[in-house]
Amino acid sequence: MINFLSCGSWPFHSTPNLSKDKLENQFDEGYFIGEGNKTFLILNDDGSIAGVMRLFDLGSGPDDDETPLFDIKIKEEMRGKGIGKQALKWLTDFVFANYPNKLRFEATTRIDNTAMRKVFEHCGFVKEAHYREAWPDADGNRYDCTGYSILRSDWQNKTKTPVKFDL
């Protein structure tokens, strides 16, 4: 996993290129697997790694009502092939099936990451927020970002409850 992440480029992340040293330190500190964190590999049919999903803010126990978030990184040559949709559907099912106390599941992405925004929409997530100039990149540029979530009730009923912004 560390080799995979350090060899790729993640253009829509605050740190698009990750060093092995930083990743090893994060691994040792429980960033990937530790209290409230889980990490999953997305594998191709041949067993090679197509991507990595990090689930975090799960809380400290089964009764913790913290809202989980996730991060996904898909290998450049695997992007645009539907892997993100399959992975997010799997991860959403995993969260709601294994954490009955979780009422919502959320994530943010840069405004210009249209592929991820389409994945959210396809997987039942609803745009809830728009944060202006909230996402810095490695060069100091600032981008707007959007927040999406799916409610447990929408996941169960296969519905999308719209946000009532005008209340």
C-alpha cells in the first residue's frame, strides 16, 4: 500500500505526491489502521492494487455517533472505468451494515473534481455544502470544495432526501 500511494499522483488532494517516509510514519501512528480508522485496498481481477480507500472518524466504540468520512485514491490508469462507483457503493454498504449507530456517511471533494462529484451522485450521496476557497493545493492555490452525504434512511430505502436550503 505504501509503495502504491508513494508512486502515484493524486491531483485533487492537498498533497498530490506522498513520500514513503510520510506514509510509513502515518502507518505507524495508526492513520490507516487504528482507533476509528480502517483502510481497504481496491484490487483488480489479477490481484494488483487499483486503489485505496481510507475510512476514518468511525469513533472509539460501537456506540459512538461520530459521522464517518472517507478518502479514495484510484491509480491514474484505472480512473474512469467505474471503479470509484463500485468502491463507494461497497464502502457505504460496509459502513451502514457494520455500524448500526451511524446515521450518515459523508465526504468532501474539490469543486473541480467532477468525476468524484458524479460518483457521489451515482451512489446516492446528496450535496449538502459548498465551502469557498477552503481547499489548498500544494502550490498554495485555494479551491472551493463541496460536501456530500448519504443518510442511513436513504441508503435503506434507496432514496435521496433533498436538502432544504431555503428554510
